[in-house]
Amino acid sequence: MEMITSVGLVVKLVLLLLVYFSVVSWAIIFYKVRVIRRATRDSEAFLQFFWNKRRFDAISQGLKHYPGSPLAVLFRDGYQELQRDQRTRNGDEGPVLTAELGKAENVARALRRATTQETARLEKYLTFLATTSSTAPFIGLFGTVWGLMSAFHSIGKTGSASLAVVAPGISEALVTTAIGLVAAIPAVMAYNHFLNKVNVLIGEMDNFCQEFLNIVDRMLRRP
């Protein structure tokens, strides 16, 4: 703290900027941990629920139990698209959806739109982590270079280059590099971790879309 309070104005501004990056990054990390964990847990539960049910209307009524699942959102949008132009008939297994084969393309578009929206939701704020991981070390380096310039300027003014004169200025200048690394290292680790989790969820969404479309295609072809 003594070193931080004794540095110049520019270095203090650099430190404040790095602290801002670090605090916001940690807030995003805690937020994304909760969102990704909930999305993964709810998606696993929804898939089990989906395959245990035989009717879309029953699945639709249970969507409220999986608020964090992107797969539940895909099913909701796809099912709503089916309901727009459906014709129903009573049978042993309840209402069966029938329509023209061209309606499957509308369902596919609805699924693609929902996939894009859910992908954007899952990737939200990851850009800030990537920015922090790539820029924080350079911001810290800038503060270090500026501090070294000030230290050498002081040496020139005093005319002394002894260790007692040089060491304090250099140590103060290096503080910004240390803070920059403290901000960047957790950010880059969290970014890579969350990106991997999001890619897994995107793969699950793609697989679910294919399975949903296959089911819809069989339903639409049913006489």
C-alpha cells in the first residue's frame, strides 16, 4: 500500500483501471459459474424428461421446471411454431399434429433462431473476460514503463544512480505489471473454461434440434 500511494498520478490511474478490470472480471466469473452450471443441470434433467414423455403437450406443461435449460427454450419455440398451423385428431395417444411437409422448414427456422439467441445468452460477458486477459498485461506494462521513466527522470535530476535511489522507483513501477497479471490470469482461465462449457451446450443444442426435427418430420408424414 505504501508503494501504491507513493506512485505518480498516471500510474495510479493505471492501477485504478486494472482494479476495475479485475473486479468486473470476478463478478462475471461468479455470474457465469451460476448460469453455466444451471444451464448444464437443467439441460440434463430436461433431456431425461423429454425422452420419458410421449406427447409434446405434456412436455410443454413441464417446461417451467427447467428455466435455465437452453434445450427447453428450443423445444418451446419449435412447439409454438408447430401449433400455429396444426390440425388435431383424437387417437389412442392423444392429439397428433399434422400439417404440410413445408411446415418443417418453419420449425427448423424457429429452432435456428432460438439456438442463436441461446448461444448469445450463454456467451454474454465472455468478451469482457477475453478483453481483460489480452489487454490487462499491456496496461500494466504501460504503467511500469511510465514509472521507470519517472524513476530515471528523478535519477537525472538528483545526479545519483545508487541502489538506494534506483530501487524504490523501479519496485513501484513494477507494481502495475503485477496487478495486470493478477487481473489477466484469472480472466484467461475463466474464459477458456466457460468457452469450453458453452461449446458443449451448443453441441447439445445442435443434437437436440436434429432429434426434434426428426420427430416432427415423422409426425408430419403420419397419415
